[in-house]
Amino acid sequence: MHIAILTITFTLPGCASLKEKRTRVGGLHQRFGKNPAVAVCESGELDRHDASEWSLVVVQTSKREVESLCAQIEDKIQGIVDGRIMNIEREFI
């Protein structure tokens, strides 16, 4: 088993409320949480309106599969979130 923790930090310029923040982040939990190989949570910047941090744990049988799924997630998130990605970190366990 191979495991990676993918942490993505966004800025949400002009976001004025937590409700707007939830709308702009666009349901990351629902989109990626459906995959049994991925666990998703908002892990930081919970009280800020203009920023958000999300962590995704990816589990697969090979490191190549983990890297591939992480790359797919990163690509999809860029098109989903109405904001800018400031940082992406991958940590392999």
C-alpha cells in the first residue's frame, strides 16, 4: 500500500463571507470523496474568508498509481475552484 497526503492552499480574492467561500470552493469534498481511494477534508484557514486549505489522502497499491491520481486531482481542482492555488504539497508516507 502506498499513501500520499496532498495539501492544497487557495486564496479567494474578494471573498467576503464563509457562505461565499463554500460556494467558490465548489464542493471539493463531494467531488473527490466519492472515490474510495481518496479521503478529503478542509484542513486549514477555516475562519478566513479569503483563503482555504484542503488535504486529500490518496491510497493505492503502487506509488505510480498514487502519483497519477494526485496529478489528476491537481488538474481537476484548478478548473473547479474559483480562486488561485498558492501552494501544493505532496507527502508520501
